[in-house]
Amino acid sequence: MRKKFLMLAAAFAVSASLFTACGSSNGGGSNASQNATSQAAQNTGGEVKTGGDGYIFKVNGVSLSPDADMDALKEQLGKEKSVFEAPSCAGQGTAYTYDYGSYTVETYPAEDKKNRIGYITLKDDMVTTAEGIDLSATKDQIKAKYGEPDSASSDTTLIYKKGSMKLEFIFEGDSMKSIQYVSSVLA
């Protein structure tokens, strides 16, 4: 029972970042997401990109990217360790967090009724970015691979924007805690 509770608590904690849109200053909830989706549509010539124009996370021969259709990829990824679902503040419908052990995939319900990837989080050094960076990398190694980070970066986060997404390297002191691919629709 305790193990089940801990797994549920961990899934809830991982999902928390998906719900930060609820507290936005423009009213939160699905209106904030609809505004973000509309903004993404304006930025991409009328339709929200479906992934592939930014950084890609490759695992077991499958390429994942923010805004890709998760339902089309689930079978290729294999059985997840757990799935957490909750009403989404990022749109009308249900948001899901798929935990695959070394990484998680969080989704949002898109206006096109698809289960789109909002976040991909790398949690340990068993997986790497397509460019070969894992959680053991230093800030200098990341900068050598990706160049200078975006001006929105800080002492705790190196941010790289590409296409309609951003790639974040999150640190606590000198140790990297996670790598996160983020959709511009949710950022």
C-alpha cells in the first residue's frame, strides 16, 4: 500500500508543472491555454506544429518532440510504468503523465482533439538528448554542445529555444537534476 501511495505521489509531483497555467494572471484555466494555442497558431502560419521543428528526444528508435501526437507514439514506446490522468488546465479535456522510469511524457488536450506532448522530462543518466547530453553533464559541456543559452537562462536553468519549443537543463548547484523539452504552447 505504501509503495502504491509513493508512486501516486511521485506521479502527482511530476504532473504539477503541467498545471502551472491555472495560476496565470490572465484568468488561468482553459482560456489561458486557448490563448497560448491561438498564439502558437499565429506563429506557425495558422496551425499548431505537431513536433519535429525543435530538439528531438530519441529513445529505443522512437523520436519524441513537444506537440507531437502521443497517441500515435504510445505503442512504439512500449508499456509505461504508470499513467496519471487529471483534468487539464491547459485545455478542455484530460492531461496525462506517462512514466517510463528514466523519463516522463506529459500531455495536453489540443484543440484538434489530439493528445499532444507538452513536456518530456529526462530523470536519470540512463537516457540522453539526441546530442548525447545526460544528467552527468556540466554546464560547460552543455554550452560546448549547444552554444550560448537563451537570455532567459539563470544560474539554475540553461534554456535553448529552437522552433516551437525549448530545451531546459535544470540544475541544483553544480548537479543537473533534469532535462526538459517544453512545448511553446505551454511555456
